[in-house]
Amino acid sequence: MAFFVEYEPDNKRDHSDFYNKFDLYLRQSVFEDYIEAAKITTAREGEKADHNKNLELFKKHFGRKSGKNEYFVACIKDKNDPYSIEKVIGYSHIEYCDFTTEEYKQYIDHNTPSGWYLLGLGVYPEFRRLGIGTKLTEIRMKWARDNSDEKKVYFYTNPQNITSQKFHEELGYKRIEGEWIFKDRPSFKTILFEIDF
């Protein structure tokens, strides 16, 4: 399985089948959700995935949530099973990066603007093409708009990740021309997008 999911905008699945079977809701994450977020990332990475590494990474990130670092999850419950328990099927992450602070001084070559950044999105393969990634992106953008005076949200990606670029362009993001260095990422690996609220 490729790390970057193939972009298939015309291959949407029948949403009615999904919504006839499941109730879908989105919420801010709790610490324990890191386990499913790690599993989703491992599923995306395929055979070469290091699940233990993903678990530690998400445990660390979910443990430091604050007003400027928020995760959201998409959950389902089976409508036809009164004993059904919630299942997390996707996650998303947004973070405010202030590159003028001490935290970022180690990254001396970065040149990206400070602001809200979309820093992670994943959905289990069997639940893709149902609009869940879009909902997870919209909720984190709304959260940033409602919790700050910022007027933009940024998104950066590897130039090879055409899926993510096309997905965000459909949501209205515009590419900012130039070569960008986000934290410790080499400029040739990073392209930058922005959207106005």
C-alpha cells in the first residue's frame, strides 16, 4: 500500500449505504484516541510501517494538547445494533505554529509564516471516499476560526503527495509560490498552501 493514497475525485462511494448503516459524528479527541490514530497511520503506511513508533509518536502528541494544538476524530456507531460501541475511523490535527518563539529557534532555516497549520489527516481505508476527510478538515478549520483572530490557515506537503494537494485545492486552498522550509524539512520537499477564512 502506498503512503500517499491515490487521488480519485470521481470515484466517490455511495454515501447513502454508509449513512443507512452508521451514525457518524465528529468530536475533539481525548488522550486515549491516540491508539486509533496510530493504527490509522500504520494502515496508511502499509507493510513498511513501524506501528510501535507510530504509537509512541501519537501518544506524545495527544499528550500535549493545548489551545493551540488540537486533534479531532470521526466516530461511527452501528444504527442497527443497540449495543454498538463507538469506533474511531479517522483523525485530523491542527496546530498554531509561532515561528518567533524559542521552540523554533533550532530550525534556523525555516521561512514559512506563523499561523494555523493542518498537520495530519487519516481515515481507515474501508471508510475513504465518503467525505469523512472533508468533514475532518472543515471541523478543524472552524475550530481555528472560532478560537483565534487569525485570518488564514496553512497547509504544507511533499510535492509528490498529489492526493493531498488536489484534496485541499478542492476545499479552496491556493498554492503560495516559492520554496518553503517548514521546521526541519528541506525546501525541496515542501510546498505551501493557504486559505482565507
